[in-house]
Amino acid sequence: MSATNASNGSRIETYEDFVKVHDLLLAASGLPQSLHFKLFQKLTSETFDGGAHFQIEPCEEGRQRRLLLTSETMAKDSNVFLVDHAWTFRLPDAYKLLQEVPGLVQRMAALMCVDVEDDGGSELAAESGGKMTGEEVLESEIRNAKETGDGFVRWLELEELGLDDATFLSLNLSTKFPDLLALSLCGNKLENQEKLVEEVTKFKNLKALWLNNNPVLEKSDCGMEDTILQGCPKLEIYNSRFTHNFGVWALGFCADVYGKDNPASSHQGNLPLQSVTSLDLSNRGIHNLINKAFSPFEMPNLSYLNIRGNLIEENSVSDLFGLLKAFYCLQSLEVDIPGPLGDSAVEILESLPTLSSLNGVDASKILESEKHIVDSMLQLRLPEWTAEEPLADRVLNAMWLYLMTYRLADEEKLDENPVWYVMDELGSALRHSDEPNFRVAPFLFMPEGKLASAVSFSIFWPTQNVKRGDECTRDYLFGIGEDKQRSARLTAWFYTPQKYFIQEYEKHLNKLQSKRLPSLSIKSSATTVVHRSDGSALRVYTDIPQIEEFLTRPEFVITNEPKDADIIWTSMQIDEEEKKAVGITDQQYINQFPFEACLVMKHHLADTIQKAQGSPGWLQPTYNLETHLSQLIGDYCLRKRDGLNNLWILKPWNMARTIDITVTDNLSAIIRLMETGPKICQKYIEHPALFQGKKFDLRYIVLVRSINPLEIFLADVFWVRLANNPYSLEKHSLFEYETHFTVMNYGRRLNHMNTPEFVREFEKEHQVKWLDIHQRVKSMIRSVFESAASLHPEMHDPKSRAMYGVDVMLDASFQPKLLEVTYCPDCMRACKYDTKAICGGGETVRGPDFFNFVFGCLFLNETIHVCQL
């Protein structure tokens, strides 16, 4: 069989056929050519032989799996393996499939390690019968001190014994153990602040006190801590954090010099920290690091230091650099960036030249790449769930750590809706590394030579030499560098430094708050009536059926030739090349303005408004994910910290009809959805105004005669679009199109309602006046177009006239919120139904006359059924 026949749809039988049909897919996959034949063999024989070379192993306490090589060795580019897709779906169908496909939710839950119940509580209860009482612990400690030491108990742990206030006081600890240095009462039931403080302040030599996980801390304020510190003047550690008194003992505890087996005496020997080489001071609440004990004199051999999670705000950056420079043996440092040493990894390394490693990354690599933010010690973002949470919900939350995506395409068009998939257990066990030893790529095998026969697989192969026992890893962000926000995008799988993102968000917010362009004055019309010199009708070329049918007034006549037209009204965006190809001249009027993308593309619209207005109340917080992901993450983190709603809506830059639009509160999902194309992320209006329990939005029609001066008109005709289902914020409803979206024109049940009837019913339901709402909407729309006119004066063209759709939603306080601006909106509804003008006397507006008054306003300077903004 020839390759030509294969490409025409016959079954592939030879390697030549395979390459001919799949040449573009092979090139896109990145698979070395030396492995193409091996891939062909495995695909045609359906050989899944990964199990003979790899082993899946639980890790992270069973909450994740990793893949280990079991073969003796595997050389770079020596083999290729097939991975099946365990679940393939389109996002709106995810929840329904998990509910309906037998066994799917169980398999996904097991694959994502969310199928085990948290039995810790029951195990603890089962064990509690065998726990010692407080008295028994004391007896054991006294006996142990006599047998192994000098008979004095200096370290006492009374943790998770269920001690209440009365039981604790009955133990009479201060009398029995006057020389106590460390006392832990973690996880008990202590509630009485006054009695607790009175008892613990009797220990005058106490160095460390842990009261973590006791009810008393939930009720206490700083006063309790201050009283304890005054009563225990030698206390260096309080609830795991350093006090302002910290010194040799606290540092020695963090360096494992002091502990239960070696608590030290109150009379310490000279220089007990001399041998310390490694010191972990992370998350110790340190405000001032310049301390007599923290010095090269006390710790001359210190080579590793971790000061993550400490503000250290009482010391300047220069003072801290001066302190750390004195540690001549210091080679490895871990610190928050941005943080107490500034916001540049490069500057830290230049200031501390003895460092060979910063945050686990080789110093030479940082200096070579000039990375300012580095962190190799990122904590995995593991799934979280409760025992009561159904398996389907756990999977929906966890799946973003595993999903991959592709879009189907043929010779004619690209599929608008992306496909998401989960690799099988073997493929899903490949974890991330910035220096991976394997590479993974999706591959569509077309055994019949056509897309209709395609079967999706993933393929993976070694990109480094690997030996038995090595973990096999891939780069989750292969080909994505810092120019595409790699570090920020890793937040989908790892807990990245929140402080950096919050700082970026705050800078962004400050910048927005400083913006405010002055309003443009409303001037009398400067445009002239359009007419032909011979007085004949204006010739209109259009590709829009409604205009051909309903533009009936005698001043206009339809022509089929663009080059003969005075006015070109098209649904297509026309650039200079298109103008030349069609023969459009500068003397013809056209229904679009130059650079109108600043209004009709979602990311440009937000950018235009933010640059001109900052952050007006009618624009929800909006981020272009291609440029402002870090700022979005910062906003998300602050909202989560403050317990605020964190529901967001993601919209492609330039898709209509709610294609590829997603509503989610999952940060990993927000970041991963960038993979299906450029998007904006906008704060979801979680509390919209409802009509009879359902969500709705409003479509307004704006007519623009001129940009300079700004001449814009609002049509009297607007219409409401209603969702089909009652509104809900219940998690599963986020997958229901007919609950959260209102555009039903395309294959869905249209919930149509006459506008005057809607307004009457809305006023009655909510006890509001629609005219008040209308005034706010008009003011907002004027501001939108003022922003564009002020920021983009290049939009002005005397031969441009245009009609735009402006979509508006009302929040629960009946304040308007801008959704989007659309070019050449679909106005079939306006043409089809007669209505009454809500404002301006309530005149009847005949549907068939819609385009007659639109063209009259734009080209004849009439103001029938419109009002100037």
C-alpha cells in the first residue's frame, strides 16, 4: 500500500505510511527520529511494556506516587513507552462523567491518592486506652532521671494527655521540678488563663514553654504572653517561636545541641555551640537577628543557615549582610525572597560571596541565569479533603495536579473546546523536576490515516542516562521559561513564596489607585451628514442578513459589490491587507474604528480601563494571565488569608458565546487553564442581582459616530438574557452552563422575556426604580468609551462609524458591572420584536425599524430612539 493511499484514509500498515500520516505530529512531539520506528512498532502492536522497566511507589505518606526505574540502566533516547489515557473529557462534562461512568470515580480517586479515609481520629481513640496519665508520666520521668542522671528532671513533656485545668494544677509541677528548663503542654484542654500563668511563672529557670493546641490560646491576647515573659525572665522559646530573650539555649535547641536527652543545666559551659555547622531557624518568629549568641565567635564553623519564615524587620538589609559576612564558613543559605535580605537572589550572592548555594540552588546557576527569585525547596501542593467529602468532589479538586490537555484540529478548523486527559497510573506517577530525565508528549495515532480514527496516547522517553532505583521525572512546564512566568506557574503544583506574590499584587494595586483620567466634555456634533453629491441613495455593502432584510429606508440601498459601496458594514474585522485585497478605499465609510481592539478584546479592554480609570467599582478585579499571573496569585492569597470569597471566572481573550469560559475557586485550575490559550481572570460576581431566583445580564447597543470629539449614543432598545436554572454557588453548579451563563442562542433553550415586562417585574420584586439603575449604566458606558478615546486617540477616523454591544450585569446592590464590549453584535432579537422604550416617554420601537434608526443616527445625524451619552 502506498503512503499516498494511507494519507487518503486506508489502514496504515508500513512504517513509511506511518511517517507520511504522522509527520507533523512526530515533529510536534519532539521524539528523536531514532525512536520513530520503535514508536510505530509499539503503536501498531499495542505494546504497553512500561511495567517491565518501571515501578510505581507510594510517597509523601501515601498522598502521591512516584516512578522508579527497575531496569539496570536506560540510556538517553534508547526507548519510547506508550501511556494510555485513563480519562479523557471536556471540562463542562467532568462532574457528570464522574457520576455516571461506572468505576471512573473510584479509579481516578485511587490514581490521585484521594481514596483513603483520614482514620487518624479513630486510631487515636483506639490507642487512648493505653495512654499514660499525667501522674504516671511524672513518675516515669523521675525514675528515669534517677537511673540515668543526677536525679533532677529538667525537660518535661506532658503532651496530648487530655489535661484540664484542675488536673494540671493537681500535678504541682513547680514544687516537684523547680529546676525545669523545658515544659511542653501541647494538645491538652487547658482553658483558664489566670491559673495557667500563675503556675508556669513559678519556673524561674524555664528556657522553653510550649502551650500549642490548647483552648487557652484561642481566648488569649498578647497580655498573657507578656505576663509569662515577665514571670519567666530566662524564657527563650514560647510556643515554638523565639522570644526577644533568645540566646545560646534557643540556638542550641535548633542545632540539636540541646534536647530532651541533653537539656543542659542552668550553669552552661563555655562556647557550647562551637561544633555547630548546621542551624535551622525557620519559622521562629525572629524580629531581630543581631544577638550576642548569634555570632561567629559562638558558632565559628557554621556552614548552613535557614532563616526562612522570619520577618527580621528590626534589622536593615545592610546590617544583616554585615552580620552574615562575618560567618566565614557559611556556604549554604535559605531565606525568603523577597524577605529580610531584599528581593534579589543575585544581590544576595554578590553580597555574600562565600555562598555556594542559595535556597538549594547552585550559586553559579543563579548568577548565570540572573534569576532574582529562586527556591528549590518548594513544598508539594498535595490534595486536601475531609472524610465526609464525596469521591467525585475530591477528584475534581485534585485533578488539576494531574491533568494534561490538547486541542483537535483538521484541515478546516481548530476545535474550540479543549480536551483534557489524565494519563494512566504509570504516566501519572512521573513527578516534576526542573532537571528531568524523561520527556512526555501527547500523540494522536490515526490507524486509518484520518482524524476520525485517531486514538490518543502519551509517549515518554529518557532524555538522560538513568540507572536502577532512580526516580523518573518530567518537566511539567517543558519549554516554558521565565519569559512566560515559569516560576509563578509552578504554583499550580507547589507552594511558592506567597510573600513575593502579595508584594507584586500590592505594587499593582497601588499603581491602579494612582490612575484617574479627567472626564471628556460632551460637545455638540462635529460630524456631517453623509450624502452622495448627486443626491442618490447611499449604497451599502453588508454580509449581515438582518441589514439586507431590515434596512428599508429610501436613503440607503443595498449593493453586492464592496468597491461600489459608500458604506461597508461587515461582521469581519478588516485590516489594511483586507482593504487592499477587496479594493476598499479611504473614501468609503466602514463600521469599525482603527485600534478598536482596545475595547472588543477582553484583555485590551481591561488594560484600557485600568490605565485610564485605575480600578473603578464597575470593573471587577481583572488580570491578564499572560502578563499578570503573579499579581493574580497575590490577590488570591490575600483573599484566602482574609477569608474572602475566591471565586474567579476565566475568559479567553477573544472568544464569543462563552466558549472555554470557566468558573472556579481552585488556584491550580486557574493556572493550568492558561494552557488552553490566553485568558483574563476576573473576580466572579458571586452575589449578582437575581430575577425570580435566576441570573441575568443586559445587552445594550452603543452607536459611535466619532472618537474625537467623542460622540456616542445609547439605543433605547436593550434586552435581558436570563439563565435557565436557578442561581446557586453550590460547587457542582459551576459545571452547569444553564445556571451560570445567559447566552442560550446556540442550541440551548432560550428563556426570552420582553424588556418592558422584565423591568416592571424587576422593580416590583426588588422595590427599586429602573431609571436610577439606567442612569448608573449610562454613566458607566460613557466612562468605558472615554477611557478608550483618552488613551487611544489613534482610534479616530472620520470615515468610521460603529455599533457595539455592551454587556452589563447588576450586583446585589444594583450597581452595574461591565462584562464585555462586542464588535458588530447580533441584533436579530432587536429586529424581531417590537418593544417600548424604557426611558424617554415609552414610545413603541418597531423591531423591523431597528437598523433604520441605527443608520439614521450614524450617517444622517438623527437621534430617533437613541440618547446621547
